[in-house]
Amino acid sequence: MASPAFDDYLKTVYAHTEWQDSPITPSQLAAALGIAPSSVTEMVKKLSAAGLVSHQPYGAVRLTDAGLERALGMVRRHRLIETWLVQEFGYAWHEVHDEAEVLEHTISDRLLEGINARLGHPRFDPHGDAIPDSRGHVERVPFVLLADAQPGHTGRVLRVSDRDPELLQALEDAGITVGVELTASADGILLGDAPIPLPQGAADAVWLTGQKISDVQ
């Protein structure tokens, strides 16, 4: 069943657990999509009936195998389009999310694969998010959210959330972009040996390479 609304829900459920383990609740899903909880309840029932999510009343929403496959297809579309807009049209990384939200529902599979070939089959989008391949495989490396990084932890910026365009601009102004090496400190972060101010909200929007202490104990 072709449905942009279905696809938006599935993509949001997938994204919620991409960088942490807790499944999404209906209230979190409503907040992420900016819609009323009652609307989410009705749509989740439809998704469940279509075999795309599993959900018990008042419980979390989880993707089924079929739902995951469809979500990964939409994620692939979204991230390839974001990469295309940056590399081919000169968009800044804080400008592409909303454009991709529209285009991902309109371009054909043929055009999408043409974009992929044109870009040289990129593995990551401008924000560091992995682009699933045509089989739905996603590349993974160990990561730690900056807010969870212990003082002294050094890693390169692996991913930056694209949810807040103003924060993306502030991070770029501070020199914090994908691939830059940072060190967490008790007072903030170091870029090389120099302390730099951390924009508000950045600690919960930046992921570094490495692992949390709890993951290795």
C-alpha cells in the first residue's frame, strides 16, 4: 500500500532507535511528528493491521520485519536526497531536511538509483547518518553520545542530529562538523588542544566514535 503517511510513521519509528535502544512510545511518536496523540493511535492501528508495526495498548511501537524493510527504503531515499542537495546544488547541511521530506515521496526509483550512481554510492549523508544500501544493509561503528562521553574521551564526530537547523548552524560556526576530532572534558569540549564553547543542546545532538564506559565493562 503506497502511503506517504505510512512511510513517515515508519521512518520516525526507525529513527528513534537508530542511535539508542529504547523503543518509541505513542506519545513520543506524536511529539516527533507534531500531531495529536489521538491521530497517532488511529494510524498505529492501521500500521499494525497492515503488518508493519507491533503494538499493544499503552505499549511501545516496534517495527515488524516488513515495517523495517519499508522504513529502510524511505531512510535511504531521504538521505540520498539530502546528500544530492548538498553535493550537487550547494545546499548547506541545515537546509536539506525539509526539502528531502518532500522529495522523498515524489521521485521515482529509477531517478533515486541514478542519483546514487551520480554521487558515487555514498555511505553517509551530510549529517553522518548511514545510508542503507539497496538491500537494506546499514553500516555501523561503535558510538557514544557526547552527553554520555567521559572526560578525556576523544573521538571524531560521527553524526549530528538534523532536527534543529539553528543548532546545526551554531555547530558549524563553532567548527563542529562530521569528521572533526573532539575531546570531552569536565568543562566542555576540546577541539585539538583548544577549549571551545558548546552550543546549547549540542551535547544531546552530537555523536562521537567510541563506546560508553558501561558498554565495555
